[in-house]
Amino acid sequence: MISTFQRGGYPMDPYAKPNERRVGLNRPKISHLPSEIDKRTRSQRRAAKQEITAERRAIKKAARRNLKKQLQDELAQES
């Protein structure tokens, strides 16, 4: 019997060619820069990414607060 699940619980095609079976956790990892140039670890890259998203979130939050304040000021002037 052919198992339809690979290690990690990802479904796979039982009729796939041998090179097409490397999916899910078993897939080859792509590195866009050689290790001589980019010496960061995976956790360092993740931390940098989270830092950027936190900064963007803060910018959006400040913009929303600013727009809300402007709206409240406009409503206060009309009353």
C-alpha cells in the first residue's frame, strides 16, 4: 500500500516522479546568497523580519491615531 503522507504529515502525490516528491518539510532549502556573504542564522533573519513588521505596524497605528484626532477636531469645530 502506498502512503499518501510524507514525514511531517504533508500530503503528496503517489504518482509523482522521484524528483517531485521533495515537498513540504522535505523540500530543498533555497538560499539566495552564498553562506560566505550572508552569515546570519535563521533566527537572526526572522528577528530582523519581525523588527521590520513591528516598525510598519507602529507607523500604521500612528497614522490611524492622527486621522482619528483630525476627524475629532473637525467634528468639534462643526459643533
